[in-house]
Amino acid sequence: AEEEDECYKMLKKALFPFYAPTPYEAFQKFMKIPALEPGQKPLDLFATLRMTVAEAVDVNKHQWFVGMYLTSLFPLQTRSIVLGQTFMKLEDLAAYADTVSNRVQTPHPGVVSLNTP
């Protein structure tokens, strides 16, 4: 199993320069990610963001930009709560947004929604 992992790493290292997106192509994919849909988790959105840039861009090096773009894709209520906090890691930001979005989407017992028919 360890030998297979080593072979995979060598193969990936050899092929990546030929098939990897350029930093510009990775940025274009990154900017085309749609906003968070109802029921979608911020952690899933963050995973999608990381996959689109793959190894072309170091997410941690550009943490401020990625964090701001990620929060811009959140619903307004979630975004306003998340922006009031400080995070050292983007994973922490996404996990906190998950918690917040679950609370925002789940109505408090006894609260009457004005949108119900």
C-alpha cells in the first residue's frame, strides 16, 4: 500500500504540470462558484472552493481574499454574523458559518413566520 502511494505521488508530480490549470484558469473557476443555496453547508462550499483552485493557488497564502470571497457567497444573515468574528483559519470560518447557518435556518420554537400562508 505504501509503495502504491509513492507511485501515485510520483505519477501525480510528473503529470500535474501538463494537465493542471494555470493560475488564471483556476482563478476564473474560483470566481464562477455560485452563492450558497438553501440547504447547502458552508463547509461544502469551502471544499468546492479549495478543489477549484487545487494546487495552482495556495489558499493559506491568500487567506484574506479567499475568506472574504467565501463569506460573500453566504446568505446575508449568516454573512453578517460571521463577519463579526475573527478566525485564524479558513476551515474555522467555514465551520462557524455551518453552525450559524443551521441556527438561522431553524426557526426558534414559538416564532411565527410572516412568510407562511
